[in-house]
Amino acid sequence: MSSQKGNVSRSRAQKHQNAIAYKNNKYGATAQVKVANSKIHDGLCLHCKGVLEWKVKYSKYKSLTQPRKCVKCFQKTVKDAYHILCKPCSLELEICCKCGKKEDIVVP
């Protein structure tokens, strides 16, 4: 496609198209991939759940090695990666563990 101003029409089809879907365990799953695939994402809103599932699907998910600090109770109780709240605080306040917004929590 040209960078010419106003030239927005394409005269040919897309050059490369994916024939098969990406598999994160194509060449044998490592221990980290197995843990990520078996993880159940609960206590999250629909958007955050989709984000974490995408990360797992395309091998972008990095699990925590040590617990993180919760932003509400300030204790090192956050065991899940990408979360900012611990489970008890999230259940008590009825907010998403990842983004901290008060939205509908998806129950697995």
C-alpha cells in the first residue's frame, strides 16, 4: 500500500495468510507451558479474562516466582501473575483482581 495521501485502495489480495493456528505446545510442552495451560482464571472481569487467555494461548504468559503485594491490604498475598489484588480483598470488595474495576466478575 502506498504512503501517498488519499491512496487507500489495494489492488491485490493479502500476500501471506495463516493456514494453521498457532500452538503453544507444538514441540512438546515445557513445565511452564503446562502450568499456564491448566491455570483457571477466576476473580476477573470479562476483558481481563480474555487478555490472560490470549497471553496463555500465544506463549506470552509469565508466571510469578514470588508473591506480590496487594494494593488494598499491603500483604504479600498475590499469587497469580498480572494481578494487583489478592483473592480475599477481591471477594470482599467485589472488584476485578487484575484491573481493580467494579465490573461483573466471571465465574469459571
